Amino acid sequence: MNKPLKAVVRLDAVYKLIEEMNLTSRCRKNEYIIPRCILYNILYHKSTISLQSIGRLFKKNHATIINGLKKYDAYMICTDI
């Protein structure tokens, strides 16, 4: 499988995960916030996807993604994972 096709397949899998876990909702419970922030971090640091594109996946503004990345860092420090 060539690289662009692999990227599309992976992106499709991420999109399905987002929909299945209802991560596009506006809910502010930790059970939704933490998985969202984890996915923001993975998508931003492990791929070439822009903040705006990540925001479109989650139906959020790019500034929300930046805030989520900060929350992820704070969460990782607090939990010592």
C-alpha cells in the first residue's frame, strides 16, 4: 500500500473513532475531554495535519486544539504516565 493511501486509511480510522466515541460533542466531562486531547496530541505531533484540519475533524476551532494540547501536557504531568 502506498503512503498516501495509508494516510487516508489511517485518517478514516481516526474519523470513525471520533464519531464512535462522540468526541465531536460539546460535552465538557473528563470522559470526553481527555480522549479528545490525547487524539489532538497524536494527530498534531505524529502527522503532518495542521491545527485547522484537526479542528475540522472534531468540529472545533484551531484555538480549541491548541488549548487541548496544553491540557494534554498538564494532564500527563499530573498523572505521571
